[in-house]
Amino acid sequence: MIWQTLGLCLVLSLGLMLGLWIISLLRRDASVVDPFWGVGFIVLAWTSLVWNRPSDSRILLMCVLITVWGLRLSLYLLWRNHGAGEDSRYAAMRAHHGANFWWVSLFTVFLLQGVLLWFISMPIQATAAITSREEWTGLDLAGIVLWTVGFLFESIGDFQLARFKSQPANAGKVMDRGLWRYTRHPNYFGDFCVWWGIYLIAVAGGAAWTIASPALMSFLLIRVSGVRLLESTITDRRPNYQDYQRRTSPFLPWPPQHNSSRISK
């Protein structure tokens, strides 16, 4: 039932994004798509499990891990964006496309993210559809450990950054404390680990062929919408960021170089 599961999840993902797009038109705010990102993975994961019942403990584990990760991410984004208005990325797109933004956003924001959500979650969908394989292996354990490392990096990194930004004395400064001392993007590194951890569990369940899914997520995090996009503008907003870049690992955690003075005290 792999193809049926993949087809169902694709239709569901696009349908949910279409509904979210309509909401964005009514609110004149495309940012509503961001908090839904985590929830979307939860919906597809549990849909895959229910569609392929009876399910084994491996896919149940994957659904629980995705639920914990997705709920934390969505709730954090809801809290962070509350009252902030439309995200600057979407506001810039709205200004650029003008009256055409309503239909441009359907394809370049909502349906695109719907396809990405479906493709990245493919290891979960495939594992749910494969014949039950109850035997647990070292890959399952490795996947759980890697997911845990990623979840902690992402959660702690977001918490540390939010606390740093909440202090008025840090306005305009660069966060270089805690996990941010060892990587410029602990939250993106955490996301990277989460999805490779999920993939290892999928490999144990017979879905090794879905490797393109975590590979795409990694590419997006490092080269497209994650590290590269954020750092393309942050130096304009925080002049000291270049010094931070010189002494701090861009992605993988690594001890900082000590050839520059500290930015923030």
C-alpha cells in the first residue's frame, strides 16, 4: 500500500495548504503557513499510521517522535510570531508582486511547502506502508539517539535565543552564548539531526530508498531557506555578525576560534 499511502498524503498535504492559503487571503498574512509546518508533519504521520493499520511499534514510535518535534516547533513559532504582523519575507514578496501576490503565493508559498512537507515526510509514510517488521535493531537506537540530540539542540537553541532577545540590553547584539557559541545555527543543526534520525529508523523498517527526503531537508537547511537565506541579510542588521562568522562554525558544532574579541558580554 505504499503508493496508496503516498498518494493519499500528497492529496491531504496539498488540500491542507490550499485551505491555509484561503485563510491567508482573508487575513492578508501569508505567515500563517509557518506555524503549520510542524503540525503538517504530524497530520501526515498519523494519517499514514491509521491508513495502514494494524501498525507495528516502529511506526508508532516515529509518529510519537514527529508529534513531539512538530508540536514544539509549531507552538514556538506561534508564540514568536504573535502580534508581529506578516513576516518580512512574505511582506517583501507581497510588495514585489503587488496585485498578483494572491495567486503567486498559492504556488510559491503554499503548494510548494505542501509538496516539500509530503516529500520530506516520505520515510514515515513508507515505513507505515511496509509489511510489519517488529524486530528492533541498532539502527532504531541510533535513530532515537540522533533524533534526541537534534531535538535538544533545536529546543535549547530556540530557548536561549528567545531569552537573549528578551533582554533590552542585547538589542542589536549578536547571540554568541550557550549552543550559539559552537554553531551559528543550533536550531538548523538540530532539525538536520531530527530528520536523519527519523530516516535511520525508516531504514530499520525497510525504507532505505527514501534517503532523498532527509537529503533534501539538509540541502534546504544549509543552502536555501536556512543558513544561506538568514545570513544573506543579517550582516546588514548586525554589523558585528561578521566577526561572529569568523570565529564560529556555520553549522556543525565546533569549539570557537579565539582570535577575535567577544561581541556580547
